[in-house]
Amino acid sequence: MKYSDNAIIIKEYRDAFRKYADRGIIDMDDYLKHSFNFQIHRLEQVVEAWNGVIPAYRQSQFFITLIKKGRGEKTIGHFSFPIQKNTLLIIPQNVAQSSNYRSLQRIG
């Protein structure tokens, strides 16, 4: 994936989150213009684009995320837990999730 493609996808997520966050859980498959089998992003770029708060959403892809640094809170389904150094998240498809990152500058 080229960097320009990465920026476009992040912008699509940001726009959907801003527009539909007040409607409850956002079904991202309904709002993304580009479909994909997988994507790779640096988490700090994604979190920065949304000022650390990612509203509840779900999507038909699996998510695998490694938090190397930083802190926050993640909600997956009905479970909430702290995000801390060396946290590995594996989220099945179509499971609602949200995040609140408190130390943006230290997430890697």
C-alpha cells in the first residue's frame, strides 16, 4: 500500500467517525468507499487523526494491533480494559470496538 493510499483510507475513517459517531455503533462497511482485504497503518498516525478518541464501530475485517508504547482504554464488545505497553489485540470481524488513547505522543 502506498503512503498516499494510506492517507486516503485514514481520511475515510475519520470522516465516517465524525459524521456518524452520534448514531451509536458505526458499521464501517456501509461508509468506506474503498474495500480492502488488509491494511497496515502505524497506530500513532491513526490515533492522531482522531485526537485519541475512536468511537464505537465494527467492520467485516479482523483487527490485529500491537501497542508497543502508550496508554489508554479499549472496549471490545462489552469488555473494557486498559491499553498499556506491549498489548496485543486480536479482534474478530463484526465485533464492536472503541478506544480512548491518553498518551498519544508515546504510542508506537
